Amino acid sequence: MGNGSAPLTADRDGRPKAGRSIWVEPRERRLSPQKGGGRFDSESKRFARDRRCTMSKKQNHEEELHALRHSAAHVMAQAVMEMFPGEAKIAIGPPIEDGFYYDFDLPRALTPEDLETIEARMREIVAGHHAFTRREVSADEARTMFAEQEYKLELIDGLEAGGEDEYGEPLEGEVEISVYEHDAFVDLCRGPHVGSTDEINPAAFKLLSVAGAYWRGDESRPMLQRIYGTVWESADDLEQYLWKLEEAQKRDHRRLGKELDLFSVSDEIGSGLILWHPKGGMVRKLAEDFCHAEHEKGGYDFVYSPHIGKAHLWQKSGHLDWYAENMYAPLDIEGQQYYLKPMNCPFHIEIYKSRTRSYRDLPLRYAEWGTVYRYERSGVLHGLLRVRGFTQDDAHLFCRPDQMPEEIDRVLQFSLNILRAFGFEDIHSYLSTRHPEKAAGSPESWEAPTEALREALERAEIPYQIDEGEATFYGPKIDLKVKDALGREWQLSTIQFDFNLPERFDLAYVGEDGKEHRPYMIHRALLGSMERFMGTLIEHHAGAFPLWLAPVQAVLIPIADRHHDYVHAVAESLKAEGLRVEVDERSDRMNAKIRDAQMQKVPYMLVVGDREIEAGAVAVRLRSGEDLGPMPVEDLVARMRLEIEAHA
RNA sequence: GCCGACGUAGCUCAAAGGCAGAGCGACCGCCUUGUAAGCGGUAGGUUACGGGUUCGAGCCCCGUCGUCGGCUCCA
């Protein structure tokens, strides 16, 4: 892919956007779905403000949960303030997806034991039947009330100036300053809250973790301590949520990567650099083989490019101006400086420029599984999802303006087909439009491509959100996100226009009129980075890959040593059919072999004993635990073939 | 990068400043097994790395590297 690094390095949660967002087809979840974390985004704040308008039952329920969580945050803040009388400074404490947090400035670091103490005190407070009461105050009155609370004073200043809310975002309309009070605690707060602490079920909340967080999200400002908690209407709901967290942990690709022997990261090599083991390598190869075939059918040309290029190239492309901090230090080769590539685009552009291009040559679609290296700060590395070296399924499309709408349609459709082939059905998208100040090219030049992207989304009939002014400076883009089996959102594909590089490299084609014209250039990555995609795939399937992707499709399990010859013969015939099978001829009992195959999430377990040999069959057990009984080998092959072709 | 927690056998984890352990896995042997773990034995360690305090450090202190949870970043 191209200039746009964001999609490949973006967090998997939808974080708040600075620009305005418009939902074209509103989806049920507007908050970050990330477990335990995430943030209250501008969308849901607006939602809270607009609560007077008609709402569905579901929205109503959401609002009640927000109030409940917000109220629990206040109760927690009271408990913490009591723990550090006169010393605790409170910042903000909003509800978030699945819970709430509150930020504190405290004289010492909190420990896990502190959380238990705080939680216990919260239960006492909740049992006290305290009403939450709202009161409007003047700015000066508020300053008196919070004279010792420097963070609150800053918030009051922001509110009084009418400029911004507690998240530092612009406020609309008249600003009223309100405080909410319960028991011995009063907080500067817009609300809403529940009526009384009675509504907070003492068996339905739990404090989860404590973590550092910058005041107002600004790394030049003080680091506060943030306590995350969760609260629900009932103990059952809490239980269910905690179960979901546990389930997510079991699916963690880092854990499964180890358990299933898929990949590793070695301290000897370095952080964020992935070693693919044979099994993980097989899954990746199968995924890539499939994509290669699709690209070939899809009219792409395959290109290959080196891992380093001269400084001059990166000056020309502009990467050294605007991307240098993500690039590694140059290598000195015979007095010339070379850089490891953070992106593939300049190389593909050089291929384009290697000869004169005619309008008849277009569109050109150059595809490469190109490995790039980007410096990421140590704290952001995360398994396969955020790494320092990764392979993009990258392509650059060069086309004439008249071809552009069709090309967009085509690439979007192509992308959706591939994602669906991997079992991702729940796909939605984000269209980022021109930033009013930071943008290459004229506003007019953005119109046709932006419209083409939007129309392509309409035709593809997938829900999309318009992120106004959120595009990178060089062109509008579409990002696709998928939801996995647990409802978590992952960003994979990106399709980005580029008005910048064609200019910088003076790209041209000779038109029918014999004159030179500037082609459109589109960067696109579908699975994004193979590393991130594999991480997503592992978590989506919880390591139980569909048959076509399973590194080992079947394990043959002889019951006793005398069955080995037959089992090997069956294994050979299955291998001859192109199936990936292993024979477990350890001296363990059959039960142990089944258990091991089960834990390795092998789709088919083929048990062979005297009876099977007699019948010329294998006894088939599925990963689901289902026992299909004895089956002739030909029938098994036919069954597996069907399953493979269906990508089931 | 920042705040906090953590780093012990291949893996998961024990070990109040006083002999470094268990289970699983690996290896060897016995058993020859019928749908989620048979039995016995053996090997396996510079307790991440470097320094310090102490009669004595896995444990306390300092530094480095790494991992985890967040924040920031990923125009």
C-alpha cells in the first residue's frame, strides 16, 4: 500500500475522531468494542446530548447503562478520595463501552490490593441509599467548590469560555455548568446519572485494572492513574461479561500462537519481528496462495521489489519529509545512504516509469506481497497486530480518469470477496474525506474520487461512516473493518487515492490526443499486513481454522502398533489427494492421541483399529466432538474436498 | 516513549533473605490400548542480562533488555 500507513498501524478499536463523523447507516455499536478499554467517543456523547429525541428501546437501554456506569464512576471516585484525604486530585470519569473509568492524580501508585479496598468501600457507599442530585452553578461558584482540584478548575475554564467540554472537544449551544452530588461526593458533571445509589447493584460491578493515562490525552501533561471498572444491571450480566473477557483471553493470538506452534517472537532477533513456524507458515502460505490466485484472476500483475532504496528515492517521494520518524536509520553503502523501505509505492512507481505508458496500457495493477519495516515505539508493539516488520498484500492501481469509477468499484468488490472468503461476513467501512487545510491538490480534484468511493460503497451495500476531514493529505480513502466472532472490530483493508506521488514522480501516460496526461494512482491493501491479518484470523477462528486453512487437516490414530502399516497406507493415499495429514504413532493410548489432536484443533481425527482394517475404512471423529463412525476412505476424501471448496 | 505490574526448566506456575521445586512436555522402558490425559523412570536451571547491599540474594537496591495492562503515537 502507499503513503497511508495509518490503516496498517491503526488501533483495532474505533478511537474518537477529531473531525465530524456522519453515519450513513448507523450501526448498533458506536462505542469502542475493545475489551476493558476503549473510550467514550464523540458520537456517543452527542447521543447523550440528544437524548430528548425519540429513541428505540435499545437506545434507551444503552442510555440507562451509561447513566449507571457514570454513576459507578462517581462512587469509585468518592472511595478513592476517602482513601487519600485532601491529597487525591480527580480528573475525568466517563462511562465507556462495557464499563467506566476515572482518572486520578494520587500521592502514590495504586496496587491491586487497593482496588479491592476501593471496591469494598464502593459497596458500602452504594448500600447507603444516596440520591444523585443535580445542581446548576455559576463558573465562580464551581471554582469555589473545586478550589483544591486543579484539573476541575481547568475544565471549568474550558466550560466557561464556552469552547470545550471535559474531553477538550468543542461544545455547541449554550453552556451550563452543573454538579452532581451524592453522599459526601460532589463532581463537576454534565450527567445524566441514576436517581440513587440503590440502582447500582453491589453484585454487578467490579474494578478491573489500573493504568497510566495522560491528562487530556496529552503526553506533555501529567500522567494520571486510571482505574477501569465495569458495572451491569445484574450479577448475571456481569458474569456474562467476565466470561466474555475470559473467552477473549483464550482466543488471544499470542497464546494460541504458542499453543498451536504457529509463530514466535525472539528476544535474540528483536521486538516486533515475527518468526513463522511451520504450522503458522502453512496457514499463511495457504492464505497467500488463495490471494495470489484471486489476484491473477482479478487482472493484477505481479511485481517484486527490493527491501532497500537510496535516500534520493525517499526524498523524492517525500517520505523523508513526512515519514522519517517511522523509518530506520540509513545504511551506508559505498558512500550512498540507503533506507529500509517503510512502503512499497516508490518501487512500483519506478516500474511504471520504466517506459512510456500509453492510454491503451491502463489500467495497470501492480501487486506485491511486499515486506516493509517501520519504527514503532516499544510500548505500542502487540503480538502480530502491531509489529516492526510486516508484509503487505499491497497493490498500486494506475488508471485514466475515465476508468477511475469502475476501477474503484472493482477493487472494493474484490476486497469484499476476499474478506468473505476468509469467513469475515460482518464488514463495515469508513470513508475519509478532504481535510480543509492539510490536503494535496485542489478541492475540486478531490470531488470525483471522493464521490466514486462513496458510490462504490453504496453499490456494494455495506454500511459506511463518513469521516469528514479525516483523510490523509494526499487523497480520500476507504477503510474496511471486520467484526470477529466475539464482535470485536479489526481494521484490515484500505483503498486510498493519491494525488501526491504522481505529481512528485511526474507520472504520465500518452493519451489519444498524443499529449501527456497524469494518471490516477490508488494504493490498496486488502488483508492489510499478513501479520495483522493472521492475528485477526487466529482470534476469529479461535485457532480452529476452517479445513482449507488448517495446517494439519487430519490426524490418523492407530489404536495399536499392528495397525501402523494400514494407517501409513491410508496416509499416503490422502496425501496423494493433496490433503495434509499426520500419523500419530506414539505408544500412547488412543484416548491421549484424540485429546492431543483435539487440543491442536485438528479438524479430522481418523481412528483405525481391527474393525476399520477389516472394513477398509477409518473411523471419523470431528473437532466438534461428533463421531461419524467408520467411513470408506473415498467417502472421506469426497467429504473433505467439498468442505475445502466451500471454505467452510 | 510515558505510568504501573512482571521476567524461575521447552510450556504453565511454586519457592517469608537460608539446599531452586511441581505438573505438563521431551527422552527411556513397560502396557497394545476403541473416541478428551495408562504406568514407571531419566534428563532438563548462570532464576532475562550487568552491577550493588549482605555471612548468605530468585527474593532487597541501581541500570539495561524484554513481556503484559493502559496512555500517547500510528497526520
